[in-house]
Amino acid sequence: MNLAVLGATGSIGASTLDVAAAHPDRYRLFALTAHASADALLELCRVHRPKYAVLSGVPGNAALAASFRDLHVELLFGAAALEQVASDADCEAVMAGIVGAAGLASTLAAARAGKRVLLANKEALVMAGPLVMRAARESGAKLLPVDSEHNAVFQCLSDVKAVRRIMLTASGGPFRALALDKLDAVTPDQACAHPNWVMGRKISVDSATMMNKGLEVIEARWLFDVEAGRIEVVIHPQSIVHSLVEYVDGSVIAQLSNPDMRVRDRHALAYPERIASGARPLDLAAMKSLSFERPDHQRFPCLPLAYAALRAGGTAPAALNAANEVAVEAFLAGRLPFTAIPRVIEATLNAVSNSDSMSLESIMEVDATARRKASERIQMARAA
Ligand code: NDP
Ligand code: MG
């Protein structure tokens, strides 16, 4: 299978390339992309020898292109090249592994072109769920969730019409048990020290605020066509149960494994086959306990904000996502305290008018407006 890995230099990219390298008989690398990490991309091209490489955030550069050409790799520049490789007739599967709103256009291009879309970039569905799902329906694209919770739900789903509830589990992140009055002073490195997974910094901060789970509720709403009222979040600190589906007869089906990314990656890549992942087998008897608790909305105000945006509908989730990206970036740069992240998002949601128009253009317009409002809010907070 010819595979394009969008976001090849990131955490999802690395785990995808591990699978591809372990199964050269199954996967041939068609394209690898990065935003600005030219050296890291060149190194990956040396190992994986794709047909194309893309640097989406770099203007054309002949010397750089020559160093890729030495490896028989054609280097493309600029964001439009992401859509180009994702929809190329020779590309069969696309790992959507770009972080943030920047991944929307290429994910949508892959869905429109009928590809097998391995969906890690949850922000695409958060911003434009109806658009992406319609594109996939019309083209026959297969969306396979890589996000571990959605991958779990996908594995537990047999009869969508008989689903009563979807229960997404959440680890609660690094601050689940920290005294509330200490949250104000937490640092980016503390926020990125996830108890069970090593991931990129943006999603790690999202896990610490639980906005990640809010984004995942929205992702699940569109991916599985189940409305917000039937999607619940439960904190499960051990990250063994990756999510659950309850049916109308009261049966609850869960997917379990040790928290090892290789399980979800192999499932999504090999589906409908199953291949060995190398993950440590579960030893139920050796496990002390599996615990579950309700999320505390005072500690995690981002979660109710995400539900509110989903219920508001239209472009509200796109505004939520944009404000979150700006606030998280400011927090990571030391320009915003952790506890101000939800305040910036709430203020932005109140300041951006909601639209029912679901075109890519109107969504990107709302994204830009929300980014501007969120930045203004952060500047105001710093000036105060
Ligand atoms: P990383 O930060 O590790 O990697 C991000 C990748 O996207 C890099 O290749 C980066 O390139 C590229 N990139 C960054 N900005 C842009 C841009 N503006 N345009 C194009 N490409 C860009 O992120 P993760 O791998 O952790 O996450 C990727 C996505 O997968 C996110 O949406 C996340 O929510 C989702 N996800 C991740 C999980 C994980 O285990 N990591 C689990 C579930 C979902 P460069 O190196 O040049 O900056
Ligand atoms: Mg997840």
C-alpha cells in the first residue's frame, strides 16, 4: 500500500514510520511531510526513500531540493503540496498526522479523493466534521481512527443504531490530583509530562487541561454519528480501558490493552487484518485495580466548554479549536498561565459570531477571527 505520512517528523509520524519499516512488504512510503524541520525530514527520507517530500512551511529553495534529489526524492514546498500528495492518484492511504487546524485542508483533500484516511488529526473533525464526513461518504473514503479512544470505539462498534452511549476514557493528565491552588503556577514541561503517553507538546497540554477529551467528544460525534448527549467522559487514570460502547440491551463492550501506541497504530494501519504489535500482554491478575471517576468541571473547565461549542453547532467548534491553539501556544511560550487557557477560550467563544455555513472558506474565516480575538485577549491579560 502506497502511504503518505503527513506530519512525518512528529510523534504520530514516528510511530507510523515504525510500523512501515517493520512491514516493508505491506507499506511503501509515497510521501513524507514536515512543516519546517528540513533536516529531520531529510534524515527520514534517507531511511524511508519516499517518492515525494513536502516542507509545507518553507518557500522554494533550490539547494534544499538538490539535497533531497540526491536521495531520488522530489521535494515540494508550501501548504498546497500537502493537498497535492494527499490526493495523488498513486497514493492509497494517508496518515493525517499534522497537528492542529493546519491539518484540515490535507485531511479533507484525502477524504475527497477517496483515500484510506488514518485519522490522527482530530482538529479536522472538530472544525469541519460534517464536511469531512460528507466528503468521505461521497468519495467512498474509509476513515480509520488512530486516536486511541476512537480506535477503541471503532473496535467495539457492531450495530450503530443500537448504541445507547459512547464512553470515552481519559487519564486525567498530570494534574488530576494536584491541589487546585497550585494549577496557576504549573510550567509547560510539567504540563507535557503525561503520565501514560509520550506525544507532541500541543496534545500533551490539551491532555492536561482535558481539552483533548473535549476535542475527542466532538471528533466522536461526527465519526460515529452519535449526538453529544450520548457521549460521556470518564476518568480512568491507568489508561488500560481505551473506551467503551453501551448498547440498548445494557451490554457494554470495551477495548483494553496496555497503554502502548503500537496497538492502535497497527490496528488502524492493518485493518481489517490484525498484525502483531509487540505490546506487552495484559496481565489482569497482576493489576492492582482499574479505577474510574467523573471529571471535575472546576478542575477541567475546558471539557464543558467543548460540550457547549458542540451543542451550539455551526462554526462554534472551529472557534473553540482556534482559541485553544492560540492559548496553548501562548502557555507553551510562557506568555499565559495554565489556568488562563479556558478563560481565553470562553471569552473568544463569546466574541465570535456563530455561522451555520459549513464551507471550508467560512470555517477558515471563523478560525482566523477566533485566532485574532484570542490573541487580543491574551495581550489584554498581559497588559493588566
Ligand atoms: P507533533 O507536534 O509531534 O508533530 C506535528 C507534526 O505536524 C510535525 O511533523 C510537524 O512538522 C507538522 N506540523 C506542525 N505544524 C504544521 C503546519 N502548520 N503545517 C503542516 N505541518 C505542520 O504532534 P503529534 O504527532 O503528537 O500529533 C499530531 C496529531 O495527532 C494531532 O492532531 C494530535 O491531536 C493527534 N494525536 C496524536 C497522538 C499521539 O500519540 N501523539 C494521539 C492521538 C491523536 P515540523 O516537525 O516541521 O514542525
Ligand atoms: Mg486520544
